[in-house]
Amino acid sequence: MRKIVSLITGWLLLFCITAVAQQPGGKAASASMGVIYGKLLDAQTGKPIEYASVALLRPDSSVQTGMLSKTNGDFSFENIALSKYILKINFIGYETVYKATVLSDKTSTVDIGNIKLKANVKSLAAVNVVGEKPAFTMAIDKRVFNVEKNLASIGGTATDVLKQVPSVNVDIDGNVTVRNGTPTIFIDGRPSTLTLDQIPADAIQNIEVVTNPSAKYDAEGMSGILNIVLKKNKKAGINGAVNAGVTSLGSTNGGIDFNLRQEKFNFFINYNFRNRKSPMTSRLFRKNLGADTTSYTEQLEDGDFYRKFQTGRIGFDWFIDNRNTITISENITGGNFNRYNNQILNELDDKQQKVRYGTGINNTLNGFRNYTTQLGYKHTFAKEGEELTADFTYNYATGDNSSNYSLQYFDLAGQPVYDPKKPELRYGSGEGTTKYMTAQVDYVKPLTEKSKIEMGLRSNTRQFDNFTNTYGQNYPSGDFSLDTALSNSYHYQEQINAGYVSYTGAKDNFGYQVGLRAEQSNYDGETRLGQKSSYKINYPISLFPSIFLSQKFKGDHELQLNYSRRIRRPWFRDLLPTIDYSGQSASTGNPQLKPEFTNSFELSYLKDIAHKHNLLVSVYYRNTNNAITDFYVDTTLNLNGQDQHVLLSYPINASTRNSYGAEFTLRSQLTEIWDLTTNINLAQTKIDATSNGSNLSNQGLTWFGKLNSNTKLPWNLTFQVSAEYESKQILPQGEREPKWSADAAIKKDLLKNKALSISLGIADIFNTDRNLTYTTTSFSEQENYRKRATRELRLNATWRFGKMDTHLFKRKNNKSKESNNGEMGGGDNF
């Protein structure tokens, strides 16, 4: 009855508050520690047995620790080193029971299940040797990047972290790709309204890269899923860390993590702030091809990008018992992202001689607040591997923006020009709200030792409401009026419902998984300013099958073949039919944009060589229909009564995009003090696009490589070097030039138990990280150079405090229990 009540409570809580599910029984372990728990029952009556002696023995039969079972028969051992153990259970009137178990990196949390007290001796399994957790671990279906091991991103944001992750590319605007495709980015396994630049690197525990997800995961994302896992401490007692840093560009950062864990409750809170300054520079040079004339335009911008924000997270876990856990957490982020740019516009004749020039500013200020509330419930059953999880996440974000733009033209003598180029002066302001809700229920049922069935339901809802009013000065009157071309008032809402089922089985060393996911989506939008328009699109249920086949061979190597169907839905800004204008270029959304569908195939081979080298080779092919890509067109915009000739970009659905390639990842422990991770990706991509009767196609071979070296030096020093290279990228109407960069950092551990760490890093050592693209249309040839980051020194310090204490609030004398129960004494003697 109690189990039923717990289950019903969890399901009701799913729809009441918000949170995130935790590890089985809520007993998640740290990177090198584990948890063992279970329940004692009478073999005949099935009733729980309390005050039974439960000892945890090492392989040599020496005592590691022990305790007495609770009133409901529960027992648990937390923060246990990963190793092999024997459970010894005895009680007056019952026969002694022995249970063997192993804690390892893969199974750091073990549910022994319901133990009935009768003779049942089991032989011991082989001893596992566990070393220090590496910075990057690989599996056939997922790669995990340990952020705590990455020195180069300390004091930065999630954007800086992802630049270090193998398989992942990040451009200067923070756009992320995996294998030249767009992935779905989750935070703690759920969608979020936070941007990558709004997540401090010091708040991230690890990054999970899933290149070809199964039916259990969202079908969104052409190149799989990137899951950003935030830190959450569960060590017993009071513990935490304080960090602070400064950079050569005047940026500062700091934060604190605090955790309190006692018995049935775990309380955690962390706070981080960032104040970053980044110089920005850009050059746009365009050749204008007229019917009988040729002219040139050069636009130069130079300024600074300020990112100042704070983020805090607070929550607690309630371990109802060994098999039921409820978690509630709240995350609050707020700050300002401000850009200040000075601009120069040069107009040249057909001989590239300057005719006139213009000067002015292009400033934008953006403020934001983000609130994320999560509620999670998890129930683990007595049968190993059987579990039920339910969670609900609610994101609410607000934002405000303002802009200030001016451009005054002058002749070569420096005198103001009003004809044919009139002065431009505009200012604007706006605000908006975003709501994002996710509810999910998952159930896992083992059928046999090698087979299980998984199923679940999920619903996502997101809603945007934004408006911006831009006022421009009219000439010659000097009056300001609303510029409807650059103003907007917009509503957008999207609903995605999904369900999945998958079956996993194995025979000998051959394993398989087949799954089917069904998703139904609809979205609608409405413009409420100027030329009002609306649209509503309902997509019927789409099916997304997945198949995974794997074969393990002798000698620690494995082969896997998989297939999945993916979807990429248009983002909010892809559909927003408003204009973002800057000098000689502009962009807008396309309300007619449709989702793209991808069939993804992957063949992977994983080989472990002497437990020192891990090689992962993947060959993949993706076929995409209705591929979303940017299209450029020369057009004339009327802004405050003036005709401006610009290059306008907007997303379209291309006919197809076909990509095939290979990825090689090798992690080598070259010596006891030096490990090296190398990642190389090669891809052949072909894009066929059609728009307004224009047939466009482009194809080419692209590749990128990453290198990450970690060396342990004497005197508790760690030295890290990372570098990346990205070859030329093809675009439907042009190409992006190659780019490369390198980072380095060194860390010194001080004090007892390495409680204090000081790191010094340099980002973009050779100051080479930039973006250079070439675009060709029927009426123009354009070169666009942009650089947002620059070489930067970063100095950071971290102090870790605390001590494991499982009896912080129980300072009572247990001598009476000790005398009654012998050496077990409530576990205090272990």
C-alpha cells in the first residue's frame, strides 16, 4: 500500500510544481564515490526487519563500515569508494546472508533489492581497478566531456566550454554545430530559454554528446543532442567551493557552491557572476553590379561587447526512502548584454576611389531575466533496473532592449552631405516574454537479464510575445515617426507532444535496440503591427524510428550500426517576419519556413587498447529534405522614407542536403603524466536550393580537427594545451574561409588535500579566431570579415571547503544501542 501511495504522490506532484529527476533512490555519488542500498524482509511474512546488522566488507573480509537497518528495513551506504564489496547481514533468529557487489564508473549506484534473510552465499566477482576519471570518456553511443578537467574554460561561459569539446564546433556568434549539422541543446536533459553565453562554465559538470540518439530522446536536432549537465553536490555534511577570477581585458568573475547533506535531505545552492568585456571589429566590402555601372561599398565597425550577468540556483532533494526521491530546484539568471559600435561607411566608384563617407554609431542594449523551476520524482523498484521517473520544468524569461543608430554622410572635404545620401538617425526600445514548459514521464522494465522495455510520454509548450518600436528622423522636417519596417509586435506559440517505446535485447555478444517515437506539433504566429498577418500550421503525427545493432568481440572492441530519423523545426527567429538592419545588410525571418527531416545512418567502431588507448571511428551519412539554409538577395528597403539598397538574408527550405563523412577520436594515456585526445572529422556536403525560380547548388569537402593535451607536472602542476582547425565551409551562395585557434592553461594545487587551486590561462594564443565569408548574388559580390573575441589572459582561483559528516545533526550518545547491539552500534564504529 505504501508503494502505491508513493507512486500516486509522485504522479500528482508531476503536474503541481517543477523539478528534475535524480539518480536511483536519490543516492547519486561523486565522480569517484558510490552508493549501495537495499531493504531487508522476513522470508516468510514479507515484513521489514529493523535493527538487523548490515556490515560492508572489503574483499579481504575486513570491515569497511556498517549500520543497523531502519524501521522500514532500509539500509544504505553512501560515499563509498569504487571497488568490490561483500554485504554481511545477520540478526538473532535468522541465518547470516552474504551478498557480493561491485561499484564502478558505470555502476556507481547499486540497489541490492529486497533481501530475504535466509542462507544465500554468492561467489565474488572479479576485482575492478578504477583510476582517475579522465577529461574525456567515450562510449559507442555517447561521449562525455568532464568540464572540471578543462582548464582553458575556467572563468568563461558554456560557449567557451563547447569550443573545447571534441566533435563540436562553435563560431564567433556562439552558433553550435556537430559534424557540420545543428544539434539540439539541453540543460540537464530539458529545453531551456537560457543562451550559452548566459551559463557560467564554473556551473557546468560535464557535456554529453549524443550524435545519433535513440527513440527515447527528442527527435529535434539534425546532428543529435548536446546535454549540458549542471553541477549538483550531494556529499554528506557541509561542503562547497569559492572561486574568483580576472582577465587581461578587465573582465571579472566569481561564485560560490554550497551543499548540506544529512540523512533524508540534501540542500544545495550556488551563485555565479560574470562581467565580461570583448572587443568587436568587422569589415564588409561589397562590389555592386549594376546594369551598366559598378560601384563599391565598405562598411567598418569597431566597438566593445559587454556581458554582465548573475546566476543562482537553489534546491533540495528529499529521500523519502531508498526507492523514492523528490527534488525541487529554482534557477534565476539576470543581466545585460550591451554592444557599443562606431561605424564608418565608405562609398567608392568603379575604380575604388572614395566618393563620400559616413560616420555614426550602432549601439544595442539588452536586459534579461530568466527563471527556471523544476520538480522531479523518481521511484526505483526492488528489481534491478526497473524505475519510474516523472518531472516538470517551467522556464519564464523576460527581456528588454533599446537601440541607437546614426549615420551622417560627408564629402571628401569633410562637409556634411544631405543629397543623394540623407542622414540616418534612429532609436528604439522594446520588451518581451518567453514561457517554456516541459512535462515527461519515463518507465523502464527489465524483462530478462539481457532485455528490457522502455516507454514514455512528453509534452513541450513554448510561447513568445515581443514588441519593438523604432523611431526614425525624417528629413528635412526633422520630426521622428514610427518606422514600421524596423518595428514589430509579434506572438508565437508552439506545442509538441511525443511518446516513445523501445525494446532492448541481446544474444551472447550481439545486442540490439529497436524503437519508435511519435511526435505531433503545431505552431502559430501573429504580427500585430503594420501589415498584420498570421499563420497557423498543424503537423500531423510524424514517426521517428530508430535501430541500433552492436557486436562485441574478444579483445575489448565493439562494432555498432544505427539508424534514426530526425527533425529540425524552425526556431522562433527563423519565422519572425521583422527586419534587423545594419548599414548595408539586413536579415529577416520567413513565416513560410517548414521543418526539415533527416535520415541519419552511422557505423561506429570502438577499441580499447591495453586500457591506455581508446579509439572511436565513425562513418556517417545524412540525407535531409526541406533543408533549412540562408538565402541572400539584393533588395531595396524603405526606411523612414529613404530607399536603402541592401543585401537581405532570410532562411529558406532547400530541396536537399546530403552529407557523408568520417570521424576519428583517439584518447591516449601516453605516459603516467600525459594524456592526449585527438578528434578529426571529414565530411562531403552538397546543398541544392531553389528560391524564386533561382536554382542554386554548392558542394565541397570540409574537415576540422581538435587536439587536447593534459600533462601532470611536478609540484602539483597541471598543464593543458588545446587547438582546433576548421577548413573552408560551403554555403549555397558562397563559402566561409578556414579558421584556427589555440588555448593553453596551467594549474597549481595548494594546501592540504589540494583545497586551493590557482590557474592561469591564455585564450586564442595567436589571436586568429575570426569569421570570413564570401557571398555572391546576381547583383553583388561581398566579403564579410568579423572578429568578436581576442587574445586574453585569465587568472582564476578556487578554494574547496568542507568535510564529510553523516551525523551533523545527531550528536547524541548511542551507548545504550551499542551495548544492546554489539559492535554494529548504529554504524558509528565503522
